[in-house]
Amino acid sequence: MDYYTKLFEYRTAGVREYWIVDSKKNHILVYNFESEYTDDYTFSDSVKAGIYDDLYINFSNIAKLLNI
């Protein structure tokens, strides 16, 4: 799967956080390479960007805009 190839490449390149957003499956997967955590979310969640102190992305608002 291409996700895992990119996961390896981004981590190797020094990317601090990698998000996979799949609107068809209502799924958000967040890999934080600094803290070594992985979290799962849906489009009804508000997701905090782990690399910023005050950035949240409200996916329920995005879902409404996309009619998901």
C-alpha cells in the first residue's frame, strides 16, 4: 500500500507528523513521529495537530462542506 511507503519516506525525511485522510471511509489516521503515537479519528472529530500548540481541525465542518 502506498500509505506505508510514504510513511517510511516521510519519517526518514524528518517529517514530524503524517496524516492520512480518507473521506470515503470516514477515517483520519495521524502518525506523530516525535511522540511515537498513532491515533484514529472520524469526520465527526476535531483533531489537534500534534506539532502545533493551538491548531485544531474540525472535520465535522469539513464533512458538511463536502456533503459527507
